[in-house]
Amino acid sequence: MPRRRGPGFPAVLSSIAGLVVGASDARADSCIAPNLLDTIPADMSTGVPTNASLFAQYQTNAQYEEQPVTMDQFHLGAEVVTGQAIPATFDPTSGLLQITPLAPLTPLDSYVVHWPALTGIDTASLGTSAEQHFTAGTIEDTQAPTFAGLSSVSWNVSRQTDSCTNDIDQRYVFSLGLGAAADDGGRDFLTLLVFQTAGPDVDADAATPVLVQPIPPEGQGVTVSTDVQVGHVCFAAIVRDLTMKVSTSGPPVCVDTVSPPFFYSCGLSRGRGSGSAALVALVLAMMASVRRASKRTGRVSPRRRGELLSATPGASLVATIALASLACGRQGAGSPSVEVARRWPVPAADIGSSCADVGVRRLCWNGRGDATDMRREVPAVAAPTPLGFLCSGQGRARTCEARDGAGPFVCEGATCTQRHPRQPDDGEWQCADDSGITVCVGGEPASGVASAGLAPGWICGKRRHGPGHDLDASRVCVDLAPDFPGGTASGLRCTWSYDRGVERICVRDTEAHGIGDACDDSRPCVVGARCTAGWCAPPPPDPGCWLDADCADGVCRLGSCLMAER
């Protein structure tokens, strides 16, 4: 994709040279809990450079009031240092709390950092705390990281309900592709810093930091949410390692935006430029049909003219897309494409990097498997299908889309049947429901069918085998939020049938119990689940088993091998 240099780009390099931290795209709303979002490196990391600094990122309304940060050290499993206080520095703009150990990390020793709960601006309530477990490596990080910079940019408009005011908040959301990144201390330990280098409110001589976060897995991009940005908008990025050395940024990526509501999204892509003309021709044809109708019926009022246009199949949609194409077409080189939105960016205030939608809720797990009940955000628009929204991804990269990739439920009495239910991909699968979670095994490619990749919402792993089992290439995938008639699993018992093609059959059963049930001392959860905030939550998904025999030690529940006592 061609990339254009934005104004003020030389200033980006000078601002990076003196940069300590940038700003997150999260807004400091006082009614949002000042929770801890991420640790860098991530919990349970191994091979951390011995000269590393350590970070915790909080919501940007958090305020640090000298709460102690302590660290424990373990050698060969024995604790040798307990509760060592480490001086910390805090950047309120990005919400990053940083410590540098008093001495280099001991190779192969294990450490636990106890990050405190912070208070929030204009609120006395505390956010969440966290423990960061990691193991030191055997080398120092001595070289600056390398980064190819941003590779692409596209944009959309998000209309969400503001959690503080309940008003509809219109934001521009930019999806950024990332080039290759590497570091001698390990790619997984890099922090990504994104800057806006051009835009309506950006100083031409300085870059504006807009995002700081752990670098996502290779192949994944990030999203940046901003106020309305109409015009020429550019972004650049760098990466930073655990010793505060930074990469070069590469040239910025740019896109021209227009005002809503005449579009759903525009992105820079290569293609032919004939789409706008074809759509305009369709709109003219629709207008001609209205004129013909007026000749048959006499004078047509403006209101009637609108009714006729709306009654013409696809006319309103064609008109909207044509206007969008014309607006996007003014961007010049790059041949923008226009697409009707079926996916919405819906960032989540996740804690750590292991989070998922579980039914109508959202959970985050720490390294010990303990779950935190999070608020599940969905698009601030009516769900386009009765099945609601299907959401996937972590943190700022989370998106939601319409659940229209599977057949609808057809109900007769207490039994509802779904033809062509959602499966992980186009391979050969055998699936079953386990306490409200779908588990599938197999995945061998179907003959002559090109794979479209893993479907949203699925979490997969290689199938494990206990002693005496031959290894094969089969996978195990779990869907923690499968489709249900009515949108929830409550009071349903679902099974899969292969007698007449693939069907998923859900029967209403008041005695059915599963994930999502209410729980307390008198109402225990199903085996494998834990009572979390008053409801039955699954353990952190680690798909790898279909049968108990697949687990060398323990039992298979919900697609994961669990210790027998759990």
C-alpha cells in the first residue's frame, strides 16, 4: 500500500528522542474504575532480560499516591527475598507505573511483583491490583529494537453509549497494521507507542501520542479511538524494549476521512476506480423509477417520493453507499473501498491478556487461573440478528460483529434446532456442548475446500494425548459464547446431531445446569467451573482434550485438562 508522509513528520523523530511514555487512547472518565489493565512483561513470562524494568498500565483516570510496589524473589523454588520495596515512577498521561529492580535480575530465578490498587480521579474507590509472575532469562538486553513501522490504516465510526453520561458518543476508530518488530531481549516484551502526526488538531511541528500498550501478537494490528477527525490524518509508531531503548519509526501511514453519516467505513486499498460510477448509475436508475411512478400517479409529494425510493428494493442502501463512495473517492490515489459495517470496534477494559466473552459476560484470568468478572461491552446499536453480537479479541483490539454466519434457530415447542451451526473453520469437526460451552475436535481440512481461517470467537489448541495414545494433527477448539435461542444458555440443554447434516438442538430444561448459573454455598457449580462474583465461571481456556484419556494427569472438562481435585 502506498504511504504518504504527513506534515510534521520530522518533529516525530525529535519528540521520540526525548520520549519517556506516551498517552493511551483511553479517556480519564471519573466514573470508570481505575483498574490495572496490563503488565509488561505479561504475567507468567519467562526469559525476561536481567536488566529489565517492569511496568503496570492502569486506566488513565488512576492516580498514584506513593502506594508501595514490592517484589519477591525465588531461587530453585525457595523464597530468598520477601516484600522488597522498589521505588516507582508514574506517568499519569499514559497510566504507566514503572519500577527498576535495585539489582540485576538473577538468571533463571522467579519473581513476583505486587502492583497496588490505585485510586481514581474524583473518586475514593480503589481499582484492581495484580501480581506479576515472571522468570528471569540469562542475557541482558543490549540492542535497540527494530521495527518496520505501521503498514496500513483504515477507519470507521463508532457510536457507543458513554458509560458516564449514557449519551451516545461518536468516535473515529482507526485500525492500524503493524510491520515486523524484533529485539534481542524478545519481541513479546516490547511496548508499542503510536503517534498522530497529522490531523485537524495536530500541531504540524509536534506529534501527539495517542496509544501505549504491549505489542500485540505478530500479525495482529491495533486500533486508535479519537474524537471526530475530518480531513487528512496520519499516524506513526515506534516500539520500546524493557531497558527503554526505542526503535526508529518508519514513514507514517495516512488516510483522508469524511463526515458521517454518509458512509460506514473507508480504507486505503488497491483496486479499480469504477465503483463510484456504477453506484451513481444505480442511484440514477432508482430516481428514474420514482419519476416514472410520478407520471403514472400524477404529482408526487416529497414525502411520497421518499416512500417510493424506500420501497424500491435496495434503493436506500444503494443511495447511501453511492454517496459514501463519492465522498471516499475524493481521497485521490489509493482507490478507497466502501463497505457496509458488519463489524464494530468495541475495546474492552481487560486486565491482562487472557480475557474472553463467556455467554453474556466477560472474564479475565490471571496466571493462577483466578477469574475477574468484567463489564461486557457491545456496540451501541440494535443487534442486526436475534442471536445478538459475536465478539472476539483482546483489549483495544476487540471487535463485535453480527451473528449471521450460522443458521437461525427454528423452534417447535420446547425444542429449537439450528441448521448449519457455527464451527471453528471449514475443516471436518465433531462437536458437543459441555455445560453451555461448545467443544469441537478434529479440524482436518475438507477435500478441495480452501480454508478461510479460524472463525471469530473460537479458542483452539493441539489435542493432547495421554500415555499410550498416538499423536495426530487434530485440534480442540472451544467457544465460550455459542449461539442460543433467546441469546442466553439459561434453562437450555444443547446437543449436536449429525443424522441429517450438522444440527445443534437445544431443549428447554429447568433442571439443566452449566456455565453462567447463579452460585453460592448452597448452589454449587458444575464440575470444572468456579463460583466467581456469584455466577459459575469456567477456568481459563487451554483447549487440548476431548476425552479424559487425553489428559496424562487429571480429567477433561470444558475442553481443557484439569487436575482431578478441581
